[in-house]
Amino acid sequence: MIVARNRKWDGTAHWVVPGAYLGEDEFGWWVYQAAGAFCSRPGAAFHTRSHNALLIPREGDWVATFYDDTHPGDVRLYVDMAVGHEFRRIRPAVTEFHMVDMDLDVILLADGTAYVDDEDEFAERRVSMHYPAWLVEATEGACRRVLTAVQAEQTPFTGVAERWLARGLAATAAGVWSDEWIPDRGGNDD
């Protein structure tokens, strides 16, 4: 099990998203979340309505969630700009993934439309949460690079997630999950 624990720059809690570790490839580590899984954040909670695969990249200040074709609103890809990626093993077969959500998101719809979302939140929080200038520059740069890559249909934003989603569906159906450990990326493995 992988539990993604997201927070904001000022340390306040954001989303908590549980999933199952699928494996890794040259792009990073993949986590699967089946339809019906529970997600929460302060003031909100829901059960997912579609299957998805989360990519935690080997490099880059973002994480990407790829949705199957049943996702409401026809969203196929949701890329959160995020910093501070860290894995923490909290007990055998359970790992937490921590990140700091930086507000900006790149969204890809089923019709191929890609856009940046939550620019208003980023502008507001860069002041209210006192984002340092280097962080603003890094986040805006990462967002531009991801949007360009999504629009150009570059991997890993296209042509990769489908096999990971299929692997998650198959593992769920068979009740078989890997208990492989995710390599340390800055956290501890105690």
C-alpha cells in the first residue's frame, strides 16, 4: 500500500490518497487506485468514481494522475505541480509518499484540450504562504514544461499509463499485489 500525503507550503494538510504500488519504469514509480477508493482532505471526502494510475517521477517538480475513460468530466490527465517528494516506509508493505502541492495543475481532457488550472490559487498563496522567489520561478517553469510536453503528446504524458492502468485492473481482479519496496528518495526506510 502507498498512501500519498499531500500538504501545502505552510504545512497544512491537503489530500490523503491511498493506493497500491504497481512498479517502476524509466519514468518513475506507479501507484494504482481503483474506483470506489476513499480520498480525503480537510473539509472534503469522496469515493473515487474511476480507476487511475499515479506517476511519481524520477525527476521533476510534479506528479501525474492518469484516469480511465469513466472519469467524470472527461479528464484523462491531471498533473499537480509539487515539490519535496519523499517516500517513508511506515511498516512492512505500507509506504507513505509525501509532497508539497504547489497549486498549479495541468489538465488534459479527452478531446485533447490541455490547460493550466488554479493560477488564481497560486497567485493568492504565493503571497499568503510567502513562497520564496526561487519557488515561484521553479513552479512556473515546471508548469510551462509540463504543459508543453502534454500538448506535444510526449512520454510519459501519453502512451505509457494505459499499461499501468491495465496492470492495476488485472491485479485488483486477481487479488494479487506486489510487496516490493520503493527505493528511498530522500526519506527514511525505518
